[in-house]
Amino acid sequence: MKKYHVYGIGAALVDQEFEVEDSFFEHESIQKGIMTLVDGESQATLEQRLLDRFGLKTRSGGGSVANSIYAISQFGGNTFFSCKVADDEAGGFYVEQLGDHNIHTNLDNHNRDNGVTGKCLVMVSPDTERTMLSFLGISETLSKKEIDEDALKDSAYLFLEGYQVTSDTGRAASIYAREIAEQNGVKTALTLSDPAMVQFFRGGLQEMIGNGVDLIFANDVEAKEWTGKETVEEAIEGLKSIARQIVVTCGSEGALLFDGEKNIRIAPHQVKAVDSNGAGDMFSGAFLYAVSAGHDFETAGKLASLAAATTVSTFGPRLPYEKHQEIKSQVL
């Protein structure tokens, strides 16, 4: 029996969410619907414009794998998260946001360096789609030093995020962690993270994937972009060259899974969507919790679908502990 259900490596960013109008993207020359990396000065300038025009909606801990790890912990899984935050106000806020439910980190001994903690401006448009501008700050220097090899070896799954492909040290750390996992019987999972990562960093993602991971997460846009296919079913076939099991989320149409033997269709839940930020992260987290706890793919998909639907019906990427338990009681 492994000590940890899931060991994650990823960016530690403080999310600041704003409700914006579509015209704002055109006015600011921002590409809607994807994550764009910017420098600190550019982000600060845009942040002030957002604050002046729309006001801050929510502030919370963020980061793709971080959100998934948080969800796993809230469902009851034991987790370890390797990340990097600075010894500043935002870093303290980030650690506080991790909560006290089963998350161990390399920060447990107050291992925080001088610098600036990363921040993500999340702009939610009227159609609930999220557009992100991220300044990675000190998170860009995440490296092998932040990996706890003993904790990784004692985990059922390693979970990597495609966003790490943009950082030389983060990509190297992810590859290093995958190799340790493969050598020690730890299952490997990776999320493609964002269409922009697939479009512009394909070679680096392939390095992170190596000869193939046990489980890959993608949304339908990312899956089609990676494979060059026109349908999700065709994309699933294409993804089999890099993963033994596959999860493709399809927004309001649910999800399509491949458990290594057969495809499984997961029905969506009809909700009033207000914010898609964190929905994919929640789906991955709920799914990994379920499979690492011994449930089959279909059950994991049902839990993940309900959890993601609940997430899009509220603002912010994370749900309170009580809501996780309510979702869990309805499925497991």
C-alpha cells in the first residue's frame, strides 16, 4: 500500500479572477481562451486596468496540477505536491490556500526563497470561458531540487502538467520525475494543459511523455490538435501512441475515456455555468482520486463529471471540503 495516492509537480500560482466583457480582449490584443505567458511588468499593468474597470472577483491558490492535488486531498486522498513559491505575501497566501487536508509539500519546512510568487490573471467572459495571463515568477525555476524522491517512490501515481514544458528546469524536473516513477512501479499521468502548449511546445511535451505515459488527460481541442484528427473518437485512437489509458473531456458534451481495452462515454451534468476556470483540473483530480482509490474508469469518470460540473457552476477553481464530500457521497 503506497503512502500517497498522487504525487504532483506543477506551477504554484495565485489566481486572481475577473469577470470581463469580450470587447476587453480585442482592446488589449489578448487571444481569448488560452493561457499566455507574460512578464511581471506587463501583467502588473494589465492587472491595474482589470481592477479599475471590473474589480476583483476572487483570489485563490491556483496552478493546474495544484488544483487537481487540492481536489484529491479534499476527496480524502493523500497527496504530495512539489512546487516553488517565494518568501513574500503571495507565497504565504498560497501555502495557506493548500489547506490542511492531506497535502504534503516540499514547503513543509518553510523552504521558500527570495523572489516573487507567480500570479495568474484569470479573465472570465460572458460565455464562462477562461482566458489566462500568467507570470510564473519564482515558479519558473522549479527544478529537480524540489522533488522528494522518497515520497515519489511511495506514490500510486505521478501527475505532471504540460505547462511545465515552458520552463527548461521545470521540463527537466518533470522528465526526471517520470523516469524515477517508471523505475519504481509508480504509474505516470500527464495533462496536456492548454491548446497553446500543444501548438507551440510539442517537442518539449514529447520529451516529457518519453516512450509513453500510463494515463493522459486532454480536452477535445488539445486532443484534436495533438493528433490532427477531426473527431474525439479519432483523436483517442491517435493518443494511444503516447498513452496506455486516455481521458478526453468535451465540455458540455461530457467525456470520452479509454481504459486500455474499450472506450467509455461519460454523460455530462446540466448546470448553469458561470466560470470554467479549474473545471479541467477538478475533472483530473476527481478522476485520479477515484482510480488511485481502486475504482474503475467508469466510476471515476462519473465522479469527475459531477465534480467538474459543480466547479463550473461557481466562481473560482476550487470547492470547499464539504462540497467535495457531498459530491463523493453521490457517486462512490
